[in-house]
Amino acid sequence: MRRSVLLVALTVLLAAGSSARAQVAGPIFFGGGVDPTKLVFVPINTQASVVPIAEPQTRSTGFSLLNFMPRFLLPSSKPVIGQSTYPSESQLPGADYLKAFRYHAVRPVGN
């Protein structure tokens, strides 16, 4: 028993103390990775970017259990105007749309 514990401890020490193989070429599942000699550095033209620079998002750091409670507001005289993200009826496909996919409605059971 002592001999097996000693062998396991020695094996763990040898495995942990072996040299690191961080940048070895070859497939990842054989312990390899990216070959650092084949990296190509290309400058990026940031003047042609159309995306705005990201800004850090701030959030309140104060914690309150009232933030988890729904807020009940009294009715106001100001109307709330909503917008729909669904397409209008003129933008919907016609009745023959599903015929292109050879779709047939399933008959109800018992008819």
C-alpha cells in the first residue's frame, strides 16, 4: 500500500515538474497547438471602420430588494403610444405561400 502511494506521488511530481509544452506544433488532441512561426501580423485600418467605439456600460452599484418588486404607477393623462414589430398585413405572404413547400394541413382525428 505504501509502495503504491509512493509511486503515485512520484508520478504526479514528475508530471507536474516536466517542461511546459505551450507552443508545440501539431494537432491539439496530441498536445500541440498553433505554430508561432506561422503567425502573420496585418495592420488594421481603423479609419475605414463604420462601427462606433464601444463605451463602458455603467450600472448602479446600490443593491436594494425593492428593485425586484413590481412598480405600481397611477394612471396618467399622457397617452402611451406603442409600436408593433410584427409585419403589417400587406407585408405578409399570400395564401399560396405554403403551397411552394407542399404543405397540407393535417385532418383532425375522427373525420
